[in-house]
Amino acid sequence: MLVRAGLPGLRRLWGRGGGRGAGTGAGAAAAAWCFPAGRALLSVRGAEAAIFLQGLLTNDVTRLAGAGPGEGAAPPLPRALYAHALNVQGRCLYDLILYRLHESPEEEPHILLECDSSVLDAIQKHLKLYKIRRKVNIVPCLDLSLWAVFPGEQAGDIAGSLAQCADQALVLTPDPRTEVMGWRLVTKKGANLTEVIPGSRIGSIQDYHRHRYKQGIPEGVKDLPPGVALPLESNLAFMNGVSFTKGCYVGQELTARTHHMGVIRKRLVPVQFSVPLPQESIPEGAEILTESGKSAGKFRAGGDELGIALLRLANINEPLCLNVAGDKVKLTASIPEWWPKTASK
């Protein structure tokens, strides 16, 4: 079974940071660049799978099962959703991408959860804590691999080529967070990507993370420390990851209150340093300072000269620096182009 969506999103990506290795600097044209995402997959299956996840995640999971409110002709079921699982205080625990494997609302719901591989066991325990007597089966998918796909100059009909390799490719769908992140591809473990996407090239996971940081896309526990990160400061709404109309879920109160107040003074933004950073010298949550020495925010994670930081919006355009092993390293922050035009600057 191949779950896929149309190709327009892929074609629009070329020329917006998605092609030629998505920032790898590679010069040769390719149909697509495929990067191992370094994430784990968890299967949630059963008659009550969507309803079960609905009470635990920020997004409206019933859309994946075709069980949303309203009458008349049902809208097409989305292939993927982005969401966070929150603690009872409303802070992020896990960032997730959900993939629908069932084909129609009449079938038994079968949803894949993409998560940080380092917290796969913790997520299973978290879900089973709330499972109680729900008709849901939760198991890790150790036989599957996840890829981030960015189209190259010769993208062509990638979706069409995948239809010929349905035995190796299970899911091909636009990344639900933002168009600049390309597509997500789920394959059988050990699948030959050059057969699944003819003419494709394999990049490194480091290149994938560089692209993320250039775009200011947080992912995993380093970027979103469990129990620390706040969903709206982490741009969850900008990345289509929260529903403000779905009803109650764990941790909803703080998120809903912050949204309705309409005041978010800090956000995760991409940053670029004047010199490559020595990773071992940067403490977790290192403070970023203005020229006058006042706190502007905190560094989250990064690699080489790129990273992501939680900064006060009022300080984004100022000269900033980070103390690294006693030295001040200059950095510049920016507002990503994919943010809504109405976003605070």
C-alpha cells in the first residue's frame, strides 16, 4: 500500500531552498535528495486509535480518521498531521508527525507516530499510561525507515515513480509542518532509494539538520526540551500543529489561554554564528546576550555555524552574542520566510 499526495507542493519547493541537496552545496542535478531523518516510528492501531490520540495531542487527530464534526460532503482525509504531546502544565513533552495508513473512514484506524528516536520508549510508556481499556494496539515499527525528501532540478513525477515501488514505499506525503521541509517518505527497512525514486541521491543526516536550522524548524528533544519548551513559543501554530477548536486534551489550558491573549514575546528562530561552534563547550540553555549584556534568550541546539534559539522578538534585529568557553561569539538571528506575514517581528 502506498499512501501519497499530489505533486504541486514538490514543484513549488524548487527555488525556495529545497533543491540541489537542500543546502548541501551539491552541484549535480538530481530527481530528489533523500536524507535519513534519524527518527523512530510507532504504530497506533485499533478502532479507538484516533479518539485515544485526540485526548493527548494538540492537533485534531479525528481528521485522520474522517470523524470530524459537521455535515455534508466530508473533506479529503489528510495524509499527515504535526502535533505535540504536552504535560499537564502545558509544556512540550514530544514533537510528533502522524501518518495515516488506512485508506478510508470505514477502515480500522491505523496511524504511525514519528518521534525522536531517543524517547521512543518514553512515548510508549506515556501512551500506555492513558490507554486504560481503549481498543488500541501500540508497537514500535522497527522494520520501517523514515526519509526527508527534497526535490531536485529534475524532480519529474516522483509520486508516479513511487507507485511502481509500492512494495518498498509505504507513505509519501508533504511535510505537514511547512512546505520548505519538502516531503516525508516511509519505506521498508533496507529499501533501495534509487529504485524507489529513480535518479535520487542520498544525503547525510547532518545536511538534513543544517536545512532544518536554516529554516528555523525545531525537531526532537534537543530543540524542544521536554517539560521546558512552550508550544506556541516553539511556533507550533505556525507549523499547523495545534487546533484551537477541537476540545480538551492534556495540557490544553495554558496553550489556549496564551493564544486567546495574543501575546507571545519569545519565539524559536534560526541563528547564524560568526564562527563554527565547538559543541562540547556549549552548556544546555546557554544564555544569549545583547551588546549591553542583557539577556535576549537561550541557545537551544545547532551544528557548525547554524542553530536555533529562543529569543525575545524585541531583540531579534540587535547585535547578539553567546558566551562560549569564556569568549563572546557573535550571532545574527532572522525571521524565516515561511512564517505567516502577520507574525510579530
